[in-house]
Amino acid sequence: MTEPTREPTEIELEAAAYRALRDHLRARTDVQNIDLMNLAGFCRNCLSRWYQEAANARGLAMEKDEAREIVYGMPYDEWRARFQTEASPEAKAAFSENH
């Protein structure tokens, strides 16, 4: 099924909302992906996967690491080394229960 034709303004607004979310997540390095998953059901990795899938669906070759760098603002391994912390036992238990 194809998407219905949309107005350029709608696409621009959606793109602006995406950029605001991306930038907010980049700034909030204190918020861990597991916390996002437990509270919202998605995380930065999900967002990058959706970005990659959208690119691939439009015939643009994009690898997982490229999409993650777009979302994280740096290579994923660098983000993990700089900002990822060990998840609490409670966060791990909640993740296991919900996913």
C-alpha cells in the first residue's frame, strides 16, 4: 500500500518534529536507552532503525551504523563509551518483563 499524497508543509513539520526529538535525545545523555524502552517502548536504537528502514524503502542504501550516527550524533560505540551506564537490576527486570 502506498502512502497518500501529503502536503509539503506536513512533511516539513514532521521532519522538524523528528529533528527536535533527535536533538533532545542527543542532549539528554543521562537518559539511558533501557529507561526509554521501559517507559516509552522505544529508544534511540529504534529511532535509528526506523530511519534506516525509511531510507532503504526509498532505495537509499544505509547501514545500521550510519543511521545510529545520525541519531546519536556520533558513532554508536563512542556514545556507549562516553554515556552508557550499567542498567539497574530494577530496569533490567522491567525490560525482561515487558519485552
